[in-house]
Amino acid sequence: MGINPTLCPASGASLLCGRAEISKISEQLYTLEEAKRRRAEHQAAIALAEGEIRRLENMLQSDGHKVAPLDAIRIEIRSIRDMNLDNATHEEKVDVIARLGIKVYPS
């Protein structure tokens, strides 16, 4: 591997730049055993991730789930919220108001 001329000026500092580059390269190398181990670890992680992707895709297809637009989801959540508030008891409504930190004073 040669010296990168863009990193080393032609003013006689090429030997210093060459040593710095060799030092940089040697810090990044792995032994054959380390490289094989790291490759196996990365391949195992990739296989695990691909398996999870396949599992999730199969789950979506088998359950008939479809990706809904965000606005449709918001509308559905609001209708569930409204239904829950309409069907809530007085104590449940008081609890919700207390959780929100709203103070209600009698008039």
C-alpha cells in the first residue's frame, strides 16, 4: 500500500506520513481467527434479523393485518376514546381528570 499523496506533503514529511499510515493500518487488522470469529458473529446476527423479519411478515400476512393510513388510525383511536368516556362511570371520569392534573371546583 502506498502513501496517500493528499495526506502527505511533498516537503520531506513522506517518511513520517508513511509510518503513520502503517500504524493506522496495523491497528485495524485482525488475526485470521479473530476475523473468522467476527464474521461468524455478524452472519449469526444477520440470520437472526432476517428470521425476525420473515416472522413478522408472516404474522402480518396470516392475520390479515394491513397498514392503515395515519389519519384512519387517529379517527379510530378518537372513536374508541369517545366510546370509553361515554361508557365510563362517574368515578372513572374523576380518576381521568385527576390523572390529567385538572382541578375542578364546585360552583
